[in-house]
Amino acid sequence: MKRSSLHLSKRLEEVGFSDIVQIRNKVMALRAAGEMIYGFHGGEPFFTTPIPIKYGMMQALVEDKTRYAPSSGLEPLREAIAHKLQTFNHMHVGADRVLLTVGGSHALYASFQCVLDPGDDVLLFSPYWTPIRELIIGAQGRPLLVPTVSARNHGITEALERYATPQTRAIYYNTPQNPNGIVFTRQDAEEVAAFAIKRDLIVIADEAYEDLVYEGEHFSIATLPGMAERTLTSYTLSKTFSMTGLRVGYVVAQEPWMTGLRKIILYSTNGVSTPTQWAALEAMRMPREALTERLEEYRKRRDLLVQGLNSVGLECIAPAGAFYVFPRSTKIHKDSRKAADILLDKSHVASIPGVAFGAQGEGHLRFSYSVPMETIEAGIAALKTFLC
């Protein structure tokens, strides 16, 4: 019997929705019912958007800068980003290699769409940011999960060799990592780069948390010899500048990827909101000293939460980057989804089950410390009442 035409395209049938969205909805419903919830489940900066960024957008609106911008992005903004890439990331790039996107997720979407053909495999360090699997599947690729901790302990090259297939086309490389805060070192990057060059693979690098590194330094894999031509690197202004709702990101690459990226951007969004880009330009002009001050505020929250979680038996180490901790949850339940539900129901503490970030995340919970200090103190107190 012929199948009805009223169905989704096959490439979307296996694409699901994030557990994080479901948990966020449950938290919102509990709060709407008057419950006090200590929220460690989110992924947004706790700082407000800096005033210069707000005024940049307001000024653009007042000056009627509301018409179409070039789909690749405003030239002054791309030049400012190129300068940042040269000075902070040590990339030898000009504005012609920068494309503006609607957030970092759009940059990743465009990258996977322009690199993958149906049936291509992607090596994916796991646990991973939840949308990545769906972005790969939506591009008709197949994610191959490489356990991050095991790879770093026993050899990244050996791990990549073990999980690679003849159909492997790309490596997704995220540092600092969400959900566990791992920061890949230069030596780690060199191993990944050598493997990519040996196998003639593309690297899709995600550096969303580049400005949130506490231990060591952030290192961009595209700066290694032979990697600029085979790396597409995505960035976002969301985390660094607390402007998640403004939706500004960018992607850096060479040809032939630039042509493909331009096509995806043109035919998906036709570019980023013009007033938002003027706001982003003000963000790029902010002194880096202000970012250092914010980093120290995150460090204080990290240390307080890590100490508190360990004190109630949820073992964890201090992450080297991002703003998440990834404690073991087996004290509560061996199933991380059930552990998260139990914490929410019994102590009103909201977290994300580790298995949402891939099978290698099972047995853990993700807590964000991008929250007020008072929330961390109250949440730990609630956990002590339940667990101790």
C-alpha cells in the first residue's frame, strides 16, 4: 500500500527533542503552581546583558538601521570579529572568512549541512551537547560516540582509531565541553588534528565557551599546521556577553566551505537581525578586562557548588571550563533520569540527567552554576536535608 504523503521527511523522523526542554517545562509548571525550585538546569549566563550592548541596539533602532544587512553580516562587525580572532584565538584570518549566524547553533547547523553527505559518519566526543546528535542526523549523517574521559586517559588517537569507520567524514570537537566542563589541551588538539589529517577528515569545532576557562588556556584547533583548510569553527556571543536572546554567532572557515556556508545562511535565515548586529559590534568592543571579572565570579560559584555537592555525597571534580559541573548521581539512583526526578520531587533541586548528553553521561547529573550565590547555598541546604 502506498504511504500517505502526510508525513515528515525521512531525515527528520529520527530527530528528537531535548530532555532539557522537557525538564525546563516541568520546572516552569511547578513554579507557576507556587513551588520554590532551585534551578541548576539552565544553560544561560546569570549576568544581565551589558549596557553598551543594549544601547548599541537602541541606537540602531533610533537611527533606522532596520533594513536588510548583507546575509554574511555587517562589514564592521566581521572586521571586529576578525581582529578578535587574530589577537585572542591566534588565527590568521580576515573579515572575508567570517560569517554571521543566528547564534552558535545556527553556525553548527550550517557547518554540518555543508560538510555531510547522506551516510557519512561523524566522530563525536561524548558526553556531548544534546542538539549535536540531532544536527548530525538532520544532515543525514551518523554520530559515532567517542568516550571523552576514556580517550583522554588512554589516548585520543587510539580512541579515534577504535571508533572510526571507512564512512567517517568529520570530527565534532568541542572545548570547553558542555556538559562536563572538560577543556582540551593543545596536546589533545594536536592528537585530534594529526588523526584528521591522516584520515583526511573535516573538523567541526565548537568554541562556545572559549571565554570561560579556569584551568589552562583556551586553544583553537584551527591554528595548528594543516588545520585551517579542514576546520569550520563556530562561536557564539551568547555565553560570553549574556545575550542569549539576541541570537548572534559566527562561523570561521576557508573555501570550499565558505561558499557552502553562505548558501545555507542565505537560504535559511538570509542573515542576522540588523539592529542585533550593531549591538554585537558593541560587544566586540568591550575590554577583555570585563570578561576576566566575570570569569572570577563564575569561579567563585564553581568552587562553592563543587564543595557543596561533594559534601552531600555527589562526587565531582572542579571543571576546567564552561559553567557546569557533572557529579556522579548513583547515590540517588543508578538511572540518571530517575535521579533527576527524585531530586526535583524530594528537594526541589532541578538538574539535567547525564544520559541526556549521551550514553557516556549515564550515572551523572549536570548542574549549572550560572546562578546567584544564594541559589547555590539554598540548593545545597535542600540537598543536605534530603541526602544527609
